[in-house]
Amino acid sequence: RMALNADTIQGMSEFDRYLEEREAPQRTKETYGSALRCFFGRYDSLTLDNVRDNLRRYKTASSKRTILAALRSYAIVNEMDLPWNKIALPRKKRKMPRVLSREEVARVYRWIRRRDPHYAQIFMLQLRTAMRSNELRKLTASDRRVDSKGNPYLLVRDAKNHTDRAVPLDAKAIRLVEELGLPVRFRRQRLNEYIIAAREELGIERFVPH
């Protein structure tokens, strides 16, 4: 590792002062500080070629993003102009939604029902239909329909990507719709609070009901 030059030491000092003034979390200070020390321990200046070479040393996309975020913040604070848009990073992989087991569904449902039966039913309806809260809240009685083959469904208007879609209903979903009535009255924030609290108390991994 090479010794830090005077310009880098001054730049690091300015960056530390910037983080303090912004009241950045301690973890951010430590992560960014470590990334910058590693970088300037290998290179004497912040250039595009040096940034690219440094990123090749890291295997995961998350590590590369952290390093790049630290370097970009350092450059902004010290008024250094680099063409960051020329640095390509692999896209972050999206995790597939986690599916609850039947036992987990029953446990979460019972937990919410003990506190609010109405929200427990909404939770179950979302699970059975994969409908988002905003879609469920917009439904009216006229959106409950039957297709040409006699199969019941809900017409969700202006759904994702601003298109309408049909949501098939099985027997349990039909019963829930009848008991809840349309439109369904509830607060999305309260539903989320129940789900988060149930998940934490029951020790179940993060999930979404739709």
C-alpha cells in the first residue's frame, strides 16, 4: 500500500467533515472510510481508469456499488468532475417473492385475527388473489363479474402498467369478498403494520401478501 499524499489527506478530511455535518450513520462512515482508504492505498489519484481497475478487484455487484458510491460522494464533496456514466455495473438481481407455507399462512392469519378479524380477512383475500392493496381498495360492486363460461372474477381497473386485468376467484376468495363487501374499507398502513408485527413476533422471514 502506498502512503496517502497531501491532497488525498485533505480530501479525506473534507469528506469526513461532510459526513459529520450530514449526521451520516456510523455504519456509513465506517463503510465509506474503509472503501476510500483501500482505494487510495492502491492509487495516487481518483481517475476513471483507476476506478475501473479497482472495481475489478471485487466480485459481487453489491460490493462494487458500495465502492462506487463512496468514490462518487468523495468526488462530489471535493468538486472533482468524473464521467461516472461511463462506468457500467451489473444490474442488481431481483429476489423472487417468498411464498409462505400453509402453516405460516395459518399462523399469521390467527395472529392478525386475534387483533382485528377484518384485517385478517383482507390478508387472506390478498393471498388468494395476489392483489395489491391499492387495487383492492379501488374495487366496487360492479367489478365483481362472471365470464362467458360462468367463472367468477374481479375486474381490476388501471392495474400495474395502467392496464385492466381479470382476477379469478376460487370458492374461498368468493366467500371473503361476500363477507368483506365491495368496496373493501381498510388502511394499507395498518395492514402493513399488522403483517410486519406478526412476522417479527412469529419469527417468519420477510414476505408480501400479494
